[in-house]
Amino acid sequence: MAKKLYSALMTAFNEDGTMNDAGTRAMVRYNIDVNHIDGLYIGGSTGEAFMMSVAERKHLFKIAFEEAGDGCDLIAQVGAINLTEAKELADYAVNTVGYKTISAVTPFYYPFTFDQIKDYYDSILDGLDTQLLIYSLPALTGVSLSAEQFGKLFENPKIIGIKFTNADFLLLERVRKAFPDKLIYFGSDEMLLSALVLGVDGAIGSTFNLNAKRTYDEIAAFEAGDNAKALELQHISNDYIMDVIDNDLYPTIKLLFHEAGVDAGICKKPMNAPTPEMKAGAAKIYAKYFN
Ligand code: NGF
């Protein structure tokens, strides 16, 4: 099966913190029309979903779905530590809007037990005709799951895989070997090549919003057995990713969209608003990697 690349969709905001629908729609279009992306991951970390209200998250699901049509795969990230809200979001995404696949971050902040985490996933899925990717992101959630624990979550047949944002390559290898039929989408863009070696099914990430072509070329080189070329492309991508992180990750990806002619709005507070220095930095990054 061909490996898939998903951009983690950004949500465009106005200066007053309200949603900028035109900007979000334009980023969906850019991903489909310019990046020819396989799919979009909507309402995740990159989408700033954890700073949005339930009503805003629902609205995001609706406009992204409308704009994308059947142009690419879509995954709605519904996770929240308020399980009632996560269930409401899942029901809305699947039954009102029509998403076929959802994802949910592991419940965070409180030190939940594994049984509580399993109950969270089973509760989200209860009564819903859908499939779900576990969103595992230990660095931000503080929740690390073992291969055995992933196996227990997979006992729910609606759970089809993992969005694996984690640099633990031994765990990735163990999970890959133990669950060859489950999907694993890698989520640390700067380590993609190492994850490809371990057999991931693709990647979901923020930096692909602008850097999709180079990443598709890297995957093609890897699949053709040209590891030297794949590594050369990963080196360039990582120079780009490090420059973006140094300039402030999410605001800079939006500024790069601006450079590409897409009015992507700005980030929501407490994320930074773009300063003149950040704008100048983004212009340099765009000229260096995308011209
Ligand atoms: O932004 C983060 C935070 N991770 C993303 C991605 O895994 C998140 C990753 O692309 C995502 O897909 C989502 O939920 O929206 C990084 O931004 C990238 O590798 C640069 O470090 O961990």
C-alpha cells in the first residue's frame, strides 16, 4: 500500500481571536490543489484545537469538510479531557458532517490510569459507526503507552491505528512488529526517514503544509531504494524545519502560507502574533526553501 502524507491543517484566526473561515478554507485548497496531499488531519495540535471552544471545533470540522469535498482523505481530531465534549465532537463529526475517520488525543493533564484511558476511547466510539486513530503524543500529553497497552486498545475493532508522534524508535519497532495490520502514521516530521525504515504507513505533520512536494520526493526515493537521495532530502527538510521552529513554529507556517499567496490568518492567543522580525524571518525561509 502506498504511503500516505497528511498535512495537519492549521486553523486561521483573526486578530480578535475569532475564526477566519476564508483563511482556513484557503489552506485546505492549497493542500489539495498545490500539494496534492493525500489527506488532512483536522483539529489537532497544529489546528490549535485545544484552545478552541466545542462550537468552534465543530465549525472547523464543517468548513474543512465542505471545502475539501472528495479532494483528499479527512481525519477529525475529537480528543479532549472533557469526555462529554469529546463524545459530542465525535458524534458531530461522524453523524452530522460525515467524517469516516476520527482521531483522539490521549486524555492529558491528569495522570489517568490505563483502564481510564481505555474507557475514554471505548466511550468515544460507543454507538458510532466510524474508525479511530489513537493520537499518541507523549512529549505534550505526558501519556506514554506501551506496545502491550496499544494492543489492549486495539481490542476495540474500530481502532485502526496510531498517529505516533514520538521519538521512541524501539517502541515504534515493537508496535510495528506486533500489529502489522494496524496503520501507523508518524508525527515527527524531522525524523520521518528513520520511521520509514521501520515501516510506518505514512506521516501526519505541520511542516508538510508547505513542504509536501519535497517530502513526497523523499518517500519516493526511499521506496525506490535510493536511501542517499532520501537522506539528502530529509537533510534539506530538517534545515527548513529547524529554521521554522527557530522563527516560532505555528505562526511561521502561517506566515509561509502568506508568502505562498494564501491569506492564512494568524494564531490564537496565547500563541504569538507575528512581529516584523518573524515576518522577515519567514520571507527568508520561503525564499531559501521554496523558490
Ligand atoms: O506540532 C507538533 C507538536 N507536532 C506536529 C504533528 O505531530 C502534530 C509535527 O508535525 C499534528 O500533526 C497535529 O496534531 O496537528 C511537528 O510540528 C513537526 O514535526 C515539527 O517539530 O508535537
